[in-house]
Amino acid sequence: MNGFIQWANETMFLWKALIIIVIFAITLGVAAYSTWAERKVAGYIQDRPGPNRAGWGGLLQPLADAGKMFFKEDFIPAQADKWLFILGPCLSMLTALMASAVVPFGDSFLIDGKTVTVQAIEINIGILYVFGVVSLGVYGIMIGGWASNNKFSLLGAIRAASQNISYELAMGMSIIAILMMSGSLSLRTIVEQQHGGNWNIWYQPLGCLIFIVCAFAECNRTPFDLPECETELVGGYHTEYSSMKLGFYLFAEYINMFASSAVTACLFFGGYNYPGMDWVQAQLVGALGETVGHNLATGLGIGAMFLKILFGIFFFMWVRWTLPRFRYDQLMHLGWEALIPLAVGNMIITAVAMLSGYKLVGIWVGLLVLILIVSVFWAMRPKKKGAVLGA
């Protein structure tokens, strides 16, 4: 027992476990209240109040929804594969929760002279971990659609698989340009290199745009929500689900939004860095001492990180209630014929700019040349016979 206590003190095991539990709880809390925020944002855009019955301003609506899901009748279709039917939503929920494990939500806390980073797991291949977990998420959807023994569910699952595979290629190539500049696969290292306002969005505007579009497709959010398109597929891959199994699928979507917004903030918007961060930390350390000042500065960095994440979630909702969904042929055309060539072009531009020694200027000049080339090809494309204005 004494040996365990000594090991726990030396490794700060209990503090690290506490940070993991807190990150897990915050992820679930943000996802739960994203369902409330979704309806409030939709109500604001559509000029209506949104939820306003359960609690002040509808703040207890997520708890009411959870109670409804728990107490609804849970049924399994007679011809369904029972164990796979249960496994599908569980797998979607598991992979969604695992994605945020390597995200650095803040710098570090000083506790008893030791440093504890605000991150569940720090590994030097954080980006590869995120991609591995995200790629597993499609299995939950595919298994659920297959096990339902429903043709509409199966069609939704097949759509999800083809959509995720298509957009993961463009997403991966958009990140390669970031890795070329940073020289590391660690999310913390990428965030630390953006210290002092040197955010990657200034160097990779096209990569950021491609990544965000692909994130919408990976999360099955409008205008890429074809796997659950109710106008064509009733409810898509979760047509046959009810009770908390349906709740897991819906909840996993909001957790994926949270994780996507967090990764986007780390890759392109500086993560927990904010303007004037060094000055603020110096003032706090000078006024409150090394430990208290550093810890308070870390808290401000965590607040900046979550502000970026919440704006990302709001952007997901804003787009959903603004744009209509694509046709399926338009979705595949955008992924294979537009985003992948643009991602390859962005990689080439970044490589040439880095070799030239003028990284920022070279990237923007390369983007202007790419825009010119795309505009020329677009103007020279053959016109379809019988096409009408706006078609």
C-alpha cells in the first residue's frame, strides 16, 4: 500500500486521473447542452423562441430529453441481428468519446512542484490516433444499418461508409500540409508552435477550409446528412432504433461535433493560445507568485480553448439551419473531383513555399496562382446542352 501511495505521488496519478474524468464529464456536458443550443440557434434563425418550457429558457430540456429516452419502450425488430443491433450504437458512442483523449485543452498546472498537463493522454502521434478513432466511427453506423434488416437502414449505412471514406482522404491530405510545417504528429507540439499569434490559419487558409468541410461530412451534419436523410430514407441507419440506443446515435453526433471543433482549434486557431498570452502570464506571476499565477494563466488558456470550441459548435449549427442538403451525386463530386485535387494542390504549394524560404508569402502567392488556374479551367469547361441559368 505504501508503495502504491509513493508511486501515485511521484507520477501525479490521482491528479491525472482527475483531469481525465473532468475532460470526460465536460465532453458529455457540452454534448448534452449542444442539443439545447441547437434548438435555440434554430429558433433564433427562424424567428421563434425555441425550447422555453423545461426550466428557465429551456435549460432543463436536455435532462427532460434524457428522461424521455430512458423511459421509452426499447424494442428490437424480430428479424434483426440482436447482438450487432445492440453493438452498433455502443460502438458509435465509444469512438466518439475516444476522439478527444489526445486533445490538449490547456498548458499545465503546477501542483506540489510537479507539472500536470491539461490533456488526457499525450502521445507523439496524436493526429494518427484521432484519424484511427474517427475511421472506426463508421463501423458503428454500418453495423447498425446492417443489423436492422431494413433496406432504408442499409442504404443509409452504405451512404455513410462511402461518404466517410471519400472525405477522410481529403481531410488527411489537408492535414499533411500542417505536418510539413510543424514536423510533428503531436497535437500539443502543433499548438505550442502557434504561440504568439502565429496561428496556422494564416499559413493554411485552404487547408482549414478543406478540413472544416470534411469535418461536416465526417459528422454527418447538414449539408452532408445523407446517411439519415428523412426525405429519402425515412430515418436512415437508425430508422429501427428507439429509446437509449437511438439516444446514443444522436448523442454521438454532438460529441463528434465537440471533438471536431477541438481538433480544428488545435490545428488552425492556436488551441489554448490567445493574443497577449505572455504578457497576461507575466502580470499574473508577478502579482500572485509563480504557482498561483501560472495556474490562473493556464485557466485563462483553457477558457480561450473552450471559446473556440463553442464557436466551432455554433458554426456547425449555423450551417445546418442555413444551407440545404446536397444530392448524393453532388456530395461525391465535391469530395473526389474538388476537395482531393485542391488538397493535393495545397500540399504542393506548401512544399514549394517551404523550400523557397518565404513560407507565408509563398503560400499566399501559390494560392492566388491556384485560384487563377481553377478559374481558367472553370471558364473553359464544356457547357451542357439544354442547361438553364442557375442549373
